[in-house]
Amino acid sequence: MKKSLAQLFVALLIAFASTLVYLHMSALYLPFENKIKDLMFKVRGEIKGNENIIIIDIDERSLKELGQWPWSRDVVSKLLQNLAEYEVGIVGLDIVFAEPDNSSPKKVFQKLGLKSDGIADYDALLAETISNTPTIVGYIFALSNDGIKPDAPPKSNAIIIERDRPKHSSLIKPYRTILNIESIQEGAYSSGYFNTIQDNDGVVRSIPLVMEYNGILYPSLSLEMTRIMLDKKKIAVAYDDRGVSQIELGETIIPTDFFARMQVNYRGKQSSYRYISAVDVYNKTEDASHIKGKIALLGTSAAGLLDLRSTPFDSVFAGVEVHANAIDNIINGNFISKPIWAVGVDIASITILALLTFAILLLPSATLSFISFVFLNSIIVGTHYYLMMHKGVMLDTFILLLTLSVLFVLGQAINYFLEIKQKEMIKGKFASKVSPAVMNDLLLVEGDIFTAKEREISIFFSDVRGFTNISEAMGDPKSLIHLMNTYMDPMTEIIIKSHGTVDKFIGDAIMAYWNAPNEVENHADVAVCAALNQLHALKELNEQIRLNPEFKNAVLMADEKGIPIIDIGIGINTGMAIVGEMGSSSRSDYTVMGDPINLGSRLESLCKYYSSKLNISNFTKAQLNGNYIFRFLDLVTVKGKSEPIEIWQIHDYDKPLEGTLYGVTKEELEEELKIYHHAISLYKDTKFNEALEIFKTVDAKENKTNKMIYGIYIERCQHYLEIPPQNFNGVFVHTSKG
């Protein structure tokens, strides 16, 4: 109780601390949270981008063929004109023409002081081309004070309205603009900024869709292009108490964070969209079907032009493709966001998971606790992954994993420091009373494990045949004990390896059971397999004894009588027994008692009577799932019982380990059993004469696998032929234990 209360207090304390960190110190864990979300993107893998979005790429090949950047404005003009002739749907410029073109002939003439009337003006040419083509120009906001005086505001045709704007807006407020030259900026139908803002680790995960400059709201290039394509006049910015909640573009609702930033649901690595080299457009060698009706963005992937970004998928990613992803998200509604209710879910999850971790710490097994802890973490990650990738909802994962990990470590520390003293006390008090299996179970389970309870078990008794003769042959008590230890060690090891509990050694006998104190699945099969393994192990054990000179007297005795040095009989029964601590106040033991134990002992004793090595009851046989070679022995009532039981002999596994235990082939054994069971059927049908003839025929064979059973049934058949039974039911009454 003391340990549980301490763990509960720690769980609630950690949950409270985690909530405070979540609400007020998010900067501490956001870098880790971002990495988890990046990993989720990578696990999801790449998704094909919208085929209607293309990128006109000022790539290395274009720079090589058309010259270094910046190109003369007539080159850009021809590029845009060719796109118009290709019947492009709309073009967005991810470049800004902030300075006049010094390569323009008119500019050159003016510098030389020559008359420039009628001379080509590349700036004017580009401005005219932009005004006559579906081109939306781009510009940049300088977000911080760079010492340059703010310039004129940008031009935008977008009408941006605000709903429920709070007193203090959370929108990003840049310092100044970096615009195109006046003729280009004014001649364009509309414009939008193409700023991308990196997180602290340099990765671009979101883009601001709206910024506020000089009290006026301006749209990003991707938002403005989408507005024009959807033929919407207005953009609505909705607020809640914390800041921007969403941006509305007609019926399209774009979820954002408080600063109007949209989380980019990246399609994959660079080139998720079709890249078309600018030089192919300039030379008009590109397939027209790749451009007609498309949404085009003019930008660069060339490393030298320094427009490369880092994204969750790629450390080198063309900035222009960030805008392509943003347009794709808005058009198709593939948004990822953290809605306002997600905060409540995160806080509730912290508390609930802290309590679940507390419950995990109460589990009796440290291994089970750890497996449950890992499973719970997997559930969190899997659920958050599913919500993010399939429902577009982001929840904070790292803070939950951190809470669980800290709580689990502290809880296990409490387990260790509060329990270590208690375990030492238990070991000191009970080590002399219980087996190692019981001790381990006691140390793992809270509560009084010694309390008697009813449980189904498979009880095992084994006994060494001819032990009196072996004792007399050995003579020396020390050698006899050594011989018994030589036998007991491997037999006990087989039981323990099969998760059985050795209850006690009774002279040369072993009592063991399965399914207590620990549960053992298919315990009847496990007990039978352990018994067969012991019988098979006797062959090698007897060979070892023969080679040991200390046991020569026992070897000589066995050789003279033609018997194994050590041979055993085993009885197994299955049933409900009382399991727990039994004895006096001064001396007790964890053991089992009940009728199933008594019947198990009787079955072992009857091995001598039936000349069997392994007897089981019908209760055990009914629970066996494995394949074995069975022989029906008898339907009997044993001493002290009135209800008849079936006794079965198990000869061996259905697929014996080596030959069989009885020195014949499996085929010979099965043929004998087929004949034998036919005779048993005749016997049960009171056809004693026919059964008698079969029993006599098999008994006459030298290689029969049971030396006693045929004589037993021959005697019974002869008796019933002389004195026919009344109401015969096949039951034989044993009046002694063996």
C-alpha cells in the first residue's frame, strides 16, 4: 500500500509538471516534437504530387545554355511569353526583380549619355509581358530591421477581411518590403510574397499565408495564386482568443496556427512535381501537354542561386517546391493542423497516460511492466501517426512519451527501493519452506500467495522399481545416496525445465505438479512430455552408471537378473486440487492436496500391476492435445474410491525420439495395439471366449510390449467364462494400492 501511494503521488506530480511544461515552456520540447513529426512523414513515405502543378526550373542546364543569373529581362520575357503560348493556366514567380536590368540596351545608352528614344527597354518589355500573361509576381518581406528604410507597400488585388480580430494581433509583422521594380510591380495583375520561415533547427515545416504590413494584410504567393485560380474575391482571416484560427477562401477552410502559418503536408522529397527545364520552355522544345492548363511556378533548383531549403524529407530542397506543396494542400484540402481542441486532448492525455503508467507499475512482473510500457508507447505513437497522416490532426507526442518515460523510471526506482528490503525479509522467512519456483512467484506477486486456493493441476508421481534390491546390492549407504543423486539430478532438471514444481522427494520417489504456483499452458501435455523425456533419459543414465566403478555392485545385480539398473514407473492425473501453504505454525510447506493427488499416487503404484512405465487417468487423457501411442489398460475403482476411472498406458510419443521405449519398431507396436484393443472391445462386449483367444495369441509372442496385461485379461476371461457376470460393466475393483 505504501509503495502504491508513493507511485500514485509521483504519477500525479509528473502529470502536473508535464502540463505546466506543455502550456508554458513549449520551446523546451518543440525541437524534439518536430523531429518526431518529421519521422512520421518519412514513415508514411512519398505521395504523388498534383499533376496539374509544374515547376519551371532555372536549373544548371538552363544557366549553362542561357547564361548566368540574373538573365536579361528579355530572356525572362520570352520565357513567360512562351508559357502563355503553351496556354499555361497561371504562372507564379518565385523570383523578384528588385533592380533595373543593367544589360537593357536603353539602360546602356543612357549610361553612355546617348539618345535612347526607340531603343529596346528590357524592363518595360518584361513589365508588358507580365501584364499580358497570367503571371503573378512575387516579392519578399524583410522580417527584421536590416538598417534599410522601409519602402512602398506591395500591390495586391486580394481583399482580406478579418473576423473577431483581438486587440493584439498575432500576425507576423515584417519590417519592410523587397519589391520588384515599379513598372513590373504595378503592371502585374497581382502579387504575393514567397517568404519561407525556418524553425530553429533550419527546417521549413510551415509557411505564413498572411502577414501584416503597415496595418494592411497581404497574402502569400501560394495563397494569392490559389485565390485567383478559384476565382474568389475575398480572403477571410478568422481569430479566436489566442490568435488566428483559420483562413477562409470561399468554401475552403485552411487551418493555421496562431500566426497564420499553414503546416505544409509535404508530398515527399524534391521532384514530387514535374520539373521542366527553363531552357526547354525558352526554346519551345517541351511537350505542350506538360504545360497546357497547368499551375506553373518559376523558380530555381540550382545550388548556386541559394534558393534551397531543408524539409522533413530532404536537407536540400528547392524553395519553389515548398510553394508547390502549399498550393497542392490548399487545392486538395490535404491539411495538417493542430485544432484548438487538441490542446484539451493533449492535457487530458497527459493525465490519463500518467494514471495508466501508474497501473502498469502495479503489475507483479517487471518484464510484464516493461512490455506494457513499450506497448503503451507504441499505441501513442501509432495513434498520433494515424491522426496526423489520415485525419490531418496533430497532437503532441514527445511530451506524452517524456511523461511516460520519466514516470516509469521513477516508479521502477520506487519499486526497487521500497521492495528490496521486503524481499530480503521474505527470503529469510520462507526460503526453508518453499521451492525456488514458489519463492520466485512470491517475490513477483503482491498479496498472500500462500493462501490456499483451488486450481487445476497435473500431478506427477514416479518411483524407482526394485529399490530394495538396489539398496542391498550397493551395501554402502554413501554409494547408495550418490546413486540416487545421480538419478534424481537429471529427472529433476527435466521437471524444472518444463516449468513443473518439484513438491518433495519421498525416498526414491518424486512428487511434482504443473500449473501451480505459476500457470502452465497445456499442463497435461507438458507433464506427459516431461515423463516421456525422463523415460528416454534413463537409457543414457544407465549407461553412465555402468561406466562408474562406484556402482559396480548394482550393475552386477542388474546384469544377473537381466533388468535395467534403474527403471521407474510414473503416474499422472489431472484435476482440481487445493494449492497453498499447509502444515503447523512452526513448520509448513507450499504443497497440494486433494483426491487428484491420491489418484496420481495410485496410478504410479499400479504401474507394477499392469507392467507399465507411464500410467495416466482418463482425466489427463481428455486434456491432451499432443499425439502419443496409447494403450487402454483398465476401467477400475481404486482403493478408497467408488467412481470408476480409466487407466491408460502411454507407450511413447507418436513419433518416438529413438525407436520406442519397448525395443520394437513403432509399426510393430501399433500392430500389437490394434489387435489388443480389438480384444478389449470383445471383452467389454462380454465376448470373453473370442477375447481370450486373441489375448492368448498375443501373449505367446516373445516381442510383446507388456508382459503382464495379457495374463491379467486371460485370467479375467477364464474367470468370467466359468462364472458369467451379472450386469457386466467392465469395472475391476482394486482393493490394494498396487
